[in-house]
Amino acid sequence: MSTSAGTAASAWTRPALFWVDTEGNLHTPELDAGVLASITRERLMRLVPVTEDENCKLGDVLGASELFLASSLREVQGISALDGLEYSCPGPVTSRVADVLSEHIEAEITGALSYEGA
């Protein structure tokens, strides 16, 4: 989940990586870090406050209170351990983000909301 330069990136299967810092703020690597500009990542960026971190390091991610991956297939999936460290899984922020995304997708499916209305 890091590039050869040591910056944090998405996992190998390309879901988007998000982490919650110790103050409860949500982060993800910026697109220039080599992450996939996925539909799910874009939706989350529209729906919840997320900071795109420039040149974030693996240490930034390892110091998080919560970690999760987001993809079209899995939506939001908490990460319980990384590099021998354990994380709250799912933590309160991860759970809330999962609920918000699920509610949004359900509204799209039922026609109550279009994707552009995110």
C-alpha cells in the first residue's frame, strides 16, 4: 500500500485507501500519488469531509486510529490490522462513512437521487 518512493497509495486490487487521524479527520492520498480515481472514491469525496494528502507517508497511515478501503464491489470495508498494528474495525468514523455511502447508493438505485446529485 505504498509506492516505491514510500508514499501511501491504494492497495494492489485498487480500492481507495482512507484513514482517520487521531483527531477524527478523514484522509486519503491525492490522485497524483498514483491512486485510482474510482467512482466510489469520488462519491466519498463528495459525501463526507476528506483531506487529500499530498505525499503522505506510510507512517501517516500507520499512525491512524481507523483504516478502511472503499470500492464499488465492497463499498466500505474496515482494516483491522496493518504491519502488525491493530485498528478499531469498524471504528465509528468508518461505520458512519459506510452508512452514508450505503444510503446514497440506495437512493440512486430507487431513483430518489441521481449520481450527479451526490
